[in-house]
Amino acid sequence: MTKTTTYLLLMLITIVVGTFIFYNWCSECATAVTKTEPATEKVIVKEPSATSYPFAIDGNGFAYNTNDNYNFNISSHDILMPLSADLTKGVSGLQTHLGTNTSNVINVTGYYTSEEENNTAFPNLGLARANSIKNDLASKGFSTAQINTSGKLMDEMIAKDGTYWGAASFDLEEKSDTADDDLKALFDKINANPLILYFDTAEASIYLDTEQRQKVAEISRYLDKVDGSTVSVVGHTDATGRANTNMRLGQDRAEFAKNYLMQNGIAADKIITTSKGQTQPIADNTTEEGRVKNRRTVITLK
């Protein structure tokens, strides 16, 4: 091999090696490498399943179970009608059982969630729902003396399309031995500290606080349990204006309160309304504070 050939071969080797080093180790000149992000796993959010509580009773000689039940829209105590055929069959059987077992009572517990609005006169929406179910049972021939109602917070309830399916439970038991004494004590309690509704001047609107809602529930319970019992609703006014006008205003307020009680499940024939107008003040009509106290409707048991 001649010197010239050797020289050319060395130059070629140098160029090849230099090019290799240039493209693989020069940080400024190396060909950019495209990075591929690792594939991410797709997260699927599963919607929680709607709850559905059955109409299920098993005890005291009666058993019935169906997935159908009383249903309610969110924030409502109105039963969705019509009832299913299976539920109607179970209710009919329960009526027959209670009719022949008068010492039995059915406990109806209405469910509600803390996110719902309670626009009823009852302490919670669950109790209002139980009261609606009680009224439906009464319309089918049940004795309300054999129905107990209560409400239960059930935040685990999940609605479907705006409806809670089966938002109630039922339980049969023997009537309490102290039931009659408890009702007598309830009568005395209500009349010793009656439900009093106050009204703005020349207006008839009702806003109940927690204590007043509890009193409505207790009044409703007593009326259900005691045959022949009634509730007295007496309207009063302050002394502003003419006496005959105030007598009519007192009656209007009493009638307004009656309608409010009826809307919340108390039967019309259980409510007796009267007016005393301005004739029975409990405070000084010469002061605004006194007049506010005199504009009232007093609700007691008879």
C-alpha cells in the first residue's frame, strides 16, 4: 500500500469516526429525540346506584314483602300516585290484620336527607312523609289510632331522576301499655303551652320555628289517637281599626291557620275556628310591642 493510499484511508476513517461522535455526543448539535409520553389509563367514574327500599313487614303474625313502596320527589312530602298493584295488595293485607288484631300498631318511618328542603309544618321532611302515608292508610280504612309516625335521617338515600324510591319503612308491634297515659300527658302539655301564631298588621302569613313545628306534630298525633278530639283555632287582633273589622280579620287569620293545618294533613272536620277580634288583648295596645303580641292565633286541643 502506498503512502498516498494509506494517507487517504486514514483520512476516511477519521471522517467516519468524527461524524459518528458528532451526531451522538454533541449536546448542541445532536438530532433532537422526540419523547413519547406513557399511555395514561382512562378513569371511568361510575355513578352511584339509586336506592330503593321495599315495603317489608315480618312480625306479629303478618308478613309481606314487595320491592314496591311509597315514593316521593326530592323535597316533597306528596306521595307519587298511583300506588303499584303489589303495594296495594300488601296494604290491604295489613289493614285486614290490624282490623282483627286491635292491640297491634304499625310504625311508619319516613326517610329524608339533609340536602332536602322542608317546607312543611313538621319538624322534618321524614315525619311529614310518614304523615302523608298515614293519611293514605286512613283513606283506605285504617284506624289512625293504630298508626305511629316518625322521621329518620337517611343521607345514604340516592334519588333516581329526582325521586326517592321507597322512602319509608314499616314495623308492627304491640300497643304500649302506657299509651293512654302518654296521650293524657300530651293533652296537658299542649294546652299548658299552646301553639301561638303571630301575624303582621293586616296580613295573614305563617312562619314556624322549630318549637312550633314540633307542636304541630304533637297536635296531629293527639288528634289521630283520640276519637272525637278536635283542635280549637282562635284568631285575635290588636285594637287598631274598627271592632267589627277586627272580628272579621281574626276569623280570617283563624281560617288561614286552619287551611295551613289541613295542607299538612289534619282533617278539616277536626279543626274548629272562631274569632275574638280585639276583645281579649294580652298586652298593651298603646305600644307597638303590645300590639304585636295581640295579633295572634291560639291553637289548643279540645
